[in-house]
Amino acid sequence: MDLLFVLAVLAVAASLGSLVARGLDPRRWPLPAVLAVCLGVAGHLVESAWALAAAVAVTVIGVIGPAWLGHRARRRAMRGEFARAAAMARWLGRVLPQWRPWQALWHAADRYYAGDTEPARRLAQALAADPHPESRVRREALMGLTRDWTSARFAVSVDLQSRALFELGELDAGIETAARAWAPRMRWIGVRRARGTALAPLAFAGRGDTLERLMAQMRLPAVARAIWRATAQAAAGDHPAARRALTDVLDDPRHPAAVRIAAEARRAALPTPRAIDPAAAAVLADLTREVEAGDLLRTRPLRSAPVALLVLALIAIGFGLQLRAGSATEGRVALELGALYAEGRLPDEPWRLLAYGFLHAGPLHLAANAVAVAILGPMCHHALGAAWTLALFVGGVLIGGLGISYFGAPGITVGASAGAMALLGGLVVVTLGHPRVRGTRTGRAAARLAIMLVVLQSALDAVTPMISSAGHLSGGLAGLAIGALAIARMRSSD
């Protein structure tokens, strides 16, 4: 029942996130997400396992599944595989009606690149006659898919309008138009959406290094990266390299027609190096700062952070010792191996202040902390370095152990949560004080997201036995202090 309850909490959180992302208008809320929240709350109030299980099932089938399939459909469309994208949208449309228009849109784009322009023309006419804002959005999307840049320069969409201006040779106007997508205050989801508007300014201005970092953040398909990279090379004056890259794309028969036409159009009209006026140059500098901040804060592969791998290995060894001793959930076993027992004073065996952080109260507790270390560890490693990342985790566990010993509720405590909270605290400091992040919209949005993760981590651990809120708080404060020291040392060395 405990595991089912935790899964139901995660399901309700995912469904609530789906509702919040769509704003305060209930008419935009997907029915499966609303149903999952109602089932989860009702199941918790009446302690019904059936309702909790139903909340999990509805979330997986009606919220997580469609979100995953929608992501795959958009990725297919980005690769120019419009037929496959339309097929996925057709399946999604059976659950979420808002996907049906995108099926028609991608189908029209597929026929357009197959040489049949009539479906795209009819769809454009129908959307132009419909005054609904969603129809305008889809009509402008169709302009971009069919490369109708002359019409797109008058689009309402900032992204499309700026892209059209670049394609038509109006560099300064395109850069200044792209700036409108970056409001002074933005949420994390807004920052992620706005990143796409920086692609064309950086490429057509020849800022290849910054463009590469942005494409890595956006996880663009390889063929899209090749075309944008060639654009930046040409804008920087290296036309031979740009032509070679585009020729490689055209010579690969695996690419769909849409990609080949885009590559051919770029090769036929390569940008040239141009001077940029001061206002546009200021916008480019601002976009570069946002891209640099996003690059520092983006998730990294676990293999890039040896310290995180070491911590995970020690956690796994500790859990293995618990299993070998007879149980990973019994307090007696954990106490024999190094768990802390809060008594309002230091433990008689000080080594427990560190050992407890590598023991866990069951597989779910282990998984939660391992995921936190696997995500936060590489980010801290890239921002602060290996030594400071290790200092964050170990310092968080030790200070968390002291907090548990003096202020924790009487009982047994285990887990790497204090270390994970220290990593998160260090990341909060990075988002607010790192020289490459400080003062950016990306940094402020990431700081708010990190604080939300603190709340979520605490809520997850609160439903697991042998967990101490005092340890979380102490570990988080230790992370803030150690992170601030690392940033101060970094500034003094610059």
C-alpha cells in the first residue's frame, strides 16, 4: 500500500503539472489529467487502493503516454518525416482531440513535399477563413513547414516572423524581432520555448560556437544541426565548408524530401558576412548570455561526472550490505550498519554521521535518492568542478547528520537525502551567483525550478519511514554555504 500510495502521489503530481502547464482555463484541461487528480485525492481520503491504482493507470495511459507520443511526433516533424508524424498525431487524436488538426497539418506538409501542393493550399484557405486564434497558429505553422517566407514575414508568431526576415536577408530586423520572445521575467517552460527563436539569429550572424551549445540544449536532430551549422559557417565567411556540409546532406538518400529541399535552398542562397548595427549586436549579446547560462545548467550524461558515479557506487554497496545482512527495510539491520539514532546529542560512534548517508529504507527510497544524485551530480560537476561536487555531497551528509542528531525526531534515520539536498542547494547558488548565469532569465527561472524540486524531494521522503526533515534542512543549508564558498572562490580567481 505504501508503494502504491507513493506512485499515486507521483501520478497526481504529473497530472497536476499537465493542468498547470495549460493555464487557469478549465476548458483547456485534458480530461484524463482531471480524472487522475480526482481519483488520487479521493483514494487518499478514503484510503482506497482501487482508486489509487486507477489514478496511476489513468495518468500513465491518458497523460504520460500521450505526452511521450506527442514528443515523438514533434521529433519526427523536426526531421521532416511528416507522414510518420501525422500517423502518430492520428493515434493521439483518439485520446486528445487537439492533436487532430496537427494530423491534418503534417499530412498537408507531407503531400506538399511529395509534389502535391493542393492539400496544403486548401488547408491554408480554410485556416485563413477561420477567425479562431488556434487556426491562425496552425496557418502560420503551415507557412513555416512549406517555407512560405514572404507571407511569414507578417506572421504574429515572433519565431516565424524573425525566421522569415532572416531568410529574406533582413538580418538586423530579424535579430531585433527575435528579442521580443524574451520577456524580462520568464518561467522555465517559457525559457525552453524561447530558445528556438535564438537559432536563426545566431546562425545568420555566424556565431557558430554559441549555436552549437544551443543546439545541444535543444537536442536537435543531427540533420537539422548540419543545416544550421552550415548556415553559421557561411555567415562567418567559410562558404566552402558550408557547401560541403550541405552536399553531404543532399547525398544521403535516407533524408526525406523536406530536408533535401531545405538543404538545397540553403546551398542556393548562402548568407554572407555582414556588419550588425549596435541595437542588433546588443540583442545578440543578450541571447548569447542566455545560451551560455542554459548550457551550464542543462542536464549532462552521468558518465561525465566521476564523482556522481562514485557516490552512486557507494550507495549501491551500502544497499547491498543491507540486503546481505538480511533486510533493506528493517531498522535493526540499518542500525547495525551505521544508521543514525536521533537522541539530541552527538552519536557515541561519530562514523555514523557519514555512514547513514549510504544506507536506505527500501528500494523506493534508494531509487529516489539515486535519481537525484544522477541528475544533480553532473550538473554541479560541470558548474563547480569535481572537488566542489564531492565537498557538497559529503558536507551535506555530515552537516545533515549533525542536524539529525541534535534536532531530529527520535528514531532511526538513513539515506543520502541530505547529500542530495546539498547538491540541490549548491545548484541554487549556481543559478543565482555563477558568473555565466547571474542576472539571466535562465538563471532566475532555474532557481525557481530548483526550489520547487526541494519541495518535491521533501514531499517524497516524507512518506518514507526513517527519514528526517532536520537532515534535509541541514543538508540544504550546507549546500547553500558550500556552493556560496565555491562561487566566491571562482570569482576571486577570475
